[in-house]
Amino acid sequence: MHFPLLLIVIFVFSQAAYWLGYRRAFSAAGEKGSVHLHSRPQYYGVLTFLWCVIPPLFILGAWSVFSEPVLTGLALKTMPEYTGRLSPDEISLLKSDLRNIVSGRFIPPGADAALLEAADHYKDMRGIGRQGLAALALASMLAGTIIVLLRIRPGMRARNHVEKMISIALITCSTIAIFTTVGIILSVLFESVLFFRQVPITEFLFGLKWSPQMAIRADQVAASGSFGAVPVFAGTVMISAIAMLVAAPLGLMSAIYLSDYADRKFRTAVKPLLEILAGVPTVVYGFFAALTVAPVLRQFGESLGLSVSSESALAAGLVMGIMIIPFVMSISDDVINAVPQSLRDGSYALGATKSETIKMVIVPAALPGIVGGMLLAVSRAIGETMIVVMAAGLSANLTANPLQAVTTVTVQIVTLLVGDQEFDSPKTLAAFALGLLLFAVTLVLNIMALYIVRKYREQYE
Amino acid sequence: MPIPGHSRKDALPMQDVESSAPSSVRTIDIINRKLNKRYRAEKRFKRLGLAAILSSLLFLALLFISIASQGYSAFVQTYILLDIHFSRDVFDVGNLAGADYNGLVRKSLQSLFPEVRGRQEKRMLNGLISSGASFQLQKMVMSDTSIIGSTRSVWVPADDDVDMLMKGRIDRSAPEAERRLKDVQLGWIDGLRGDHRLQKKFNMIFFTGGDSREPELAGILGATMGSMYTLIVTLLLSFPVGVASAIYLEEFAPRNKWIDLIEVNINNLAAVPSIVFGLLGLAVFLNFFGLPRSAPLVGGLVLTLMTLPTIIIASRVSIQSVPPSIREAALGVGASKMQTVFHHVMPLALPGMLTGTIIGMARALGESAPLLMIGMVAFIVDPPGGFLEPATVLPVQIYLWADSPERAFVERTSAAIIVLLAFLMVMNAAAVFLRSKFERRW
């Protein structure tokens, strides 16, 4: 039976199962409710429904995850004379050929009889597997339903059972965050270890030359790429620094003005407008940086007699700064509002003006929070991708001149991973090493910032 | 350590006491003397704050103005009216699709400009018409074979260079060698214009076409469909899972180290760069589970992981705002903890949860970096028909077009941005509406 049909059958039957459980509860209670049910009759229905649905769905899920690797392995076993003397890469190539033949997408030109035979074998086994699967799923569905129906008694604690199952589901959902983090760490760490086996970690961290282009032939000039990531780090730092130079003063001053000077009307009108800046997709900023800001900067530079690269760090950093303004603003706003009014009143009572109060009392009191917010902003600037991909360069220049093109960690990840990839070349793996570094740095910044901000809030609560 | 009295010299004007005669001067005079200066500083500071806000607003205005001014013209497109004679001897009944539609276009142009001779000139003349014209004729014939043998006047799309000229984005006065259109071509175009055969009409292709290398044939339908499929997956997964986690963490979770760990994780994931989620998708969903590249399903999974923290945090805030008295009342009349939460707390918290979800979806709609990692940057002509077919999404389409060298793609990119921003505005407006309509202050 086909997958969608199977799902429809399960769905229809599950409705029937609910109704059966519901009726069964009534009949168990006897005529006119002579015996008290432990739970309301709906719970008996829901319990039957759950036991009807969960086992077959579990089986189907397991099949769709595990069937392909298992079947591929079995199919390849039919051609032992092949797989015996192949390297792991060639086997993975063979596997993808096999998958293509089986799915009917196309038959790779190099396919020979043995491979086609293996593909046929695969299809046969898949056919058998699917029939068995359908039978198993339907059987488990029936079994689950019948067992529950037979066990329905007036004293059965159906509600408690249902609630137990729901709470298991809730717990599972809330652990997804942990699994995501673990998944991120494992996936970048695993590939990075492979990378550091080929390129020493000291070269990666301290090398001054970055040109990950791998030679196609072994005898080519510069046969191996060089993976010194210092120019990439320097570029990232420079663009983030420019962004922070724009965003920090503008965001902080805006927050101060809005929280301490602006009247209610101005505040309600302007705040949402500034928050629009945070909602604009980054690809739009990238387009703006590459097609509007960069040419303007270039012309302006030329009129001053400066040579400005069309992919200058300045354009990317400037636009990134604009993007971060609302972020800095809203965090600073929160932090400034958390400073107790009594501090302000004390300062005013001594005769200080508003600006003196802000500069001498509020900002020093809010400093930890502001610093935490800035750290979060820096972490966002480092991880920002689309603006730099579109507006910053690819060439890894080690320079301190913001008018020149530099590259960043995220740009390199994108350029190394978009397009065809082989998962054994250092070029691809380098992207994961950069990703690991990016994740580690932003993680440290985030945790530090969250800790500082929380400590600060507690101080005034 | 500075001496406390000296460190704040400019703020507290008391220090000047030493420099004047102590007996004749009262403190208030000293303060008054400095007062004007301090008020000026106060004004300066206030103006600085206002300037910061105004410059941020200026950036916002510049962004929108530059995109709107570049993009509005893409909503119209130049069409050329050709009299096409669908002569019977061109068509073979068995193979209508294989007829020489290009030839029909060329013949019709030839009859308009009989004076054009020579290969070079003819090619330049044919270059005025988009290569999509022949497909358009093909479609016409396939849908209605009765037009074979007749002559019809057909509006066909002009080439992007002609379109750019009509929209004033090609400078006629530039030297010929630097122009995409040569002088003879300009003459022909003016001729066509004089005959009213050249007109700007609403650009339907932009809304009904897939991607194309030819700007005049490129549309956003494929990318929009891709975005839709991706967002459906994201919504179906992230809303239930996000709400369930929020309910568990707020209502059921014991206070222990595990729960602290989960909370730290969620807060941290909200700040992890989006591209890292792309790396996760590439390594786990594509390489480990072998899901197809470029598929909306994988895109949706990655965006789900990315938006989950947003939805969880918003839902938790929303659950927190339900007053405890509601829970106590439900528990008091004998509801179980689970019944209390699902029958009483959740309905009250739902508007807030939905608002958070819409905001998360809006962010997912604008996201492109992680999708680049899982191959949703492919050049895809046909709109995707399902969750497993190769697709791209609106922001990635914008990225792809922004890279194209043709002048005409600049306006189409801007127009696609306008469409994307319109979608985002609708979603955010819906969130604001939900919040203002259903949010209750207790």
C-alpha cells in the first residue's frame, strides 16, 4: 500500500477508534450510568485514539528514516566483488548512483550491469518491505485499538493515562532545543576534526594566507590551498567594528532620547518606525549596500581623490550598523528603564540637569546592561551573512584600510559551501571549521551577555 | 584613585569657590554663573539624541526610497504589437510544438521593416523582440488551433534593452559604442513608437513566471511558491512544538538543573547566527538523513529550528501574563492540572502565542542565509509542485537576481523586494491587529 493511502486509512480508522472507545465507556458504565466512570467518556475515546495512531505512525517514521540506508547496504552486498576493493569515496559515489537509478531520475552514464542488477534488487526488497510495512502498521493499529477497548472498565483511569501521554509529548518538545544545540555542535565539530586532520590547527588559527582554492590536478601550481584564517578574522573584526561604530552611538543616543526626553506621542510614533529597521530582511540590506551605498561611497571617495573599492568594508559595515541600530536601541531602552526612578530623583534633587543625570547617574548605573547589550549586538554583527555576502569581497586581504575589500567568516562559509561539494576536500571542511569558530565565538559572547544582563536586572529588582 | 571632589569638576560647579574671594561671593552666584553653560550643554545633549533618531529615520527613508524608485518601473513592461500570420505551411499537425515560431516572429518583423537587409542588421532587428515571444505564440496555437491560417495582432514582450530604453534607464546621448542599443535600432524603436506598436503595459509575466536568464521573462511565482511551501512546513512544525515546549516549561517543569539547561539553550539558540543553522541542516538533514537538496521540506525544517526559540519565548511571556487566579479557580472546582492548562490558560494565552508565531514566520520568510547552505539557490524555472521538489524562496531569488549583471534585473530585484516587504508588512500588521484586538490587561 502507498504511503498517503496508508495515512488516510490510519486517520479514518482513528476516528472510528475514538468513537468505539467513547461508546465502550458508556456500555461499561452500564444502563443509565449505574456504575461511575473514573474519567469522562471522552477520555476513553482519546485513549483509544492515541493507541490506535501512535504505533503505526512510529513504525512508518522508523521506516522512512532507516529504510534507505539499510536497503542500500543490502543492495550493495549483492555485488561484493565491487565493494571489496573500493575506497569509501567511491562507495559513496556508487550509493548515489544507485539512488538515482532507483528513483528513476536518470541512469548515470557509467552504470554497468551489476549496478543495474543491484538497483533491481533494491526495488524488489523495497516492494517487499513496503508490503510488510503496511501489514505491520495496520496490525499494530488494530492491536493497539483492541487492547485498549478490552481493557476499558469503569474504574480505568483513562484521564490519567491520557495526561501522562500528553505530558511525555510536552517534555519531548521542550528537549528539542537541547537536541538542536547538540546537533549543531556535533555537525560542525565532526567535520572540523576531519579538517584539522588535514590542516594543522595552528596554521588555521595563525596563518596569514587564505586561498582555499584546491587544485584540480595534483601537478598544478599551488597544488594545495592555504588555510591561514587570520585575514578572514581580521575582515570580520573590521566590518563588525565599523558596524558597531555606527550602531552603538546612534542606538544608545536614540534610546536615551526616547526614554528620557521624548514625550509620549513622539515615542509611540517613532519607536515602531525604528523597529521597522529590525524587520527588514537582511538580503534587502545587502542589496541596498551593494547597489546604492557602495557606488555612492565610491563616487564620494573619488571626488576626494581616494580610491574606494566597490566592495569596500566601509559600505558593508555602514549598512550592517544601520541594521543593528534598533537592536542596540531596544536593549538600551530596556536597561535604562530598569534604572530605578529613585536614582534619577536623587540626582535632580542635587540640582543636576537632565543630561548631567543621564551622563553621571543613569549611564554608569546601566553600564553593565549596556555592555551586555553591545556584546549581543557584536555577536549579531559577526554572524550576519547576507549583507557581507552581497556587499563585501571574496578576496582575503589583510589590511587595516576600510576602503579596501575584505572578506568575513560568513562570506567564506557561503562561498565554500554553495555549489557542488565533495565531503572530503579540505575546501568544504574548512567551511565547517569556520562555522565551529563562529559558533564558539558567538556562544561565548551570548552567554557572557545574557549573564551580565541578568545579573544587572537582578541588582535592581 | 582621583579625589572625589575633583573628578566631577564640570558637573558640580562648587569647585570654583577656591578661585574667588570666599567672603563676598555666595554659593548661589557661583552656580548661577555656570548655569547658562550647563543649560547649553543640556540643549546640546538633547539635540544630539534627536539627531541620532532623525539620522536613523533618514536611513530608513533612504532605504525605502531607493528601493521604491528603482523598483516601481518593473511593474510595467514594454510590449511590441506584431501582426503574425500563422501560415498553414509552417505547421505540421502532428507536431504543433515543433513549428518554427521564431520564424513567424522574424517574418512579421521583416514585413514591418522591409528595408532591412543583411544578416547583421536582421539580427539586430530580431534582437528587439524577447526570445519569449516564440513561446507565447506556441501557447496560443496549442490552446486554439483554429488560429492557424489567420493573421492576428499579438502583443509580444520586447527585449530587456528596449524595455530599459523606454523606461529611460539607457542614455540615448551616450556614444554608440558604449550603448547596448545601436543607432539603427533606436531608429526602428522610434518608428514602432510612431505607429503605436510599442507600449508599456502591466507586467503580468513578473507575477506569473518562474526564474529566467532573460529579465523580461523572469517572474517571482516560482520563488513565491517555494516560500509558501517552506513556510507551511515551518508553521506546521514550529507552532505546535513551540507552544508545547512553552507550556511545559511554564506550567509543568520542576525547577532543576535540567530545566535550567533547557532555558539557557533556548535563550542561546535565539542568538545563534542563522548561517549556523544552515550548517546543521547540511550536515544532519542532507548528509545524515539523505533528504533531497533544495527541497522546501528541508528548508522548512531548518527554519523551524531557527524560529522555535522566538515562538517559545513569546509563548512563555504570553502564558506568564495569565493571572494565577484563573488557574486557582479551575483547580478549585476540581479540574486536573492538565485540564486547567488546556481548558483555561491556553485559550487566554493563545492570542499572544499567535502573535509570536506570526512574528517568527515573518522572520523565517525574510531569512536566506541558512537556505543557501542547503542548496535552495538553484536556478529553477518551473514553480515547485510539492515539498520535495527543488525550489527557491523569495529572499534567495532576490539574492540571485542582485548578482545578475543585466541592468533590467536591478529593477526586477527591487520589485521583488517590494513584494517581499509587502508580505512582511501584511504579516506584521496581522500581528499588531491580533495583539490590539485580543490582548487583555489583567
